[in-house]
Amino acid sequence: MAVMTEPALAGSATNLGDTSLGRTVIADTVVAKIARIATREISGVRDVGGGAARVVGRLRDTIPGAFPTSTTQGVSVEVGEKQAAIDIGVIAYYGTALRELAAAIRRNVIAAVERMTGLEVTEVNITVHDVYFEDEDETGDTTTTPRVL
């Protein structure tokens, strides 16, 4: 059984079985990437990841080439021989119904991972790390002009 807490750093893989024509192995990072893309497809998701993952993402964007690009940021997976458990952190747009957002993410991730990998998804845990206001800049400051002179 392959277990992974940081998909971008580990190289675990799941063997989906041997056949007379060869064997199929799916890396844990592939499962995490599928889950991340399926999450981004849902309306109301501003970004995937939270806290430290967002800081690293911002640094990576400002210093090109200094950090490896992560297509699994904000997603961690545990993958066994036949099952997968997925943890996802998101930033939602302000005004989005968070319970419905989580349910939509969960449905989409389960459908995508099961369809593409054949693994049974046992759980998808979702953490909403923040909400994003349209007029909020990247530092979280919503004021654009000084309040006093």
C-alpha cells in the first residue's frame, strides 16, 4: 500500500494489477492531480490550497524557476491497491454556499478519480481555508485608499 501526505514530494505508485499483456501502475501524484483539476472545475472555488501552500505558490510565481511547479498543491492522498482517500484545501469566493460547494467538489472528485483510475474513493475531506472577496488584493487588504491623511 502506498501512503502519501505530500504528493508532490513523494514518488509512490499503485499497481493496478498484472495482466498477460503487462502491468498498470498509477503514481499517487496522478491521483492528486486528477483531484486538484476536478476541484478547480467547480464554480465557487477560487483556488486550491491554503496557508503555507498558498505562500509557496506566490513565491513560485514571483521567482520563476526557483521552486518546482506543483500541480498537486492543496491536495494530499492516501492510495492503496484498490482504494484512495483524498484531502483537499480550498479558497472559496465570498457568497458561495460552502456546504453545497463541498458537496459538489466531493461528487466531482469521486467521479473523476474513479472513472480515470478505477480506484474506489473512500473519502474526500474538504477544508475551506479562506473566502475571497473580489476587491481583495493578494495581501488580504480590502482598503485601497488611506482612511486618514
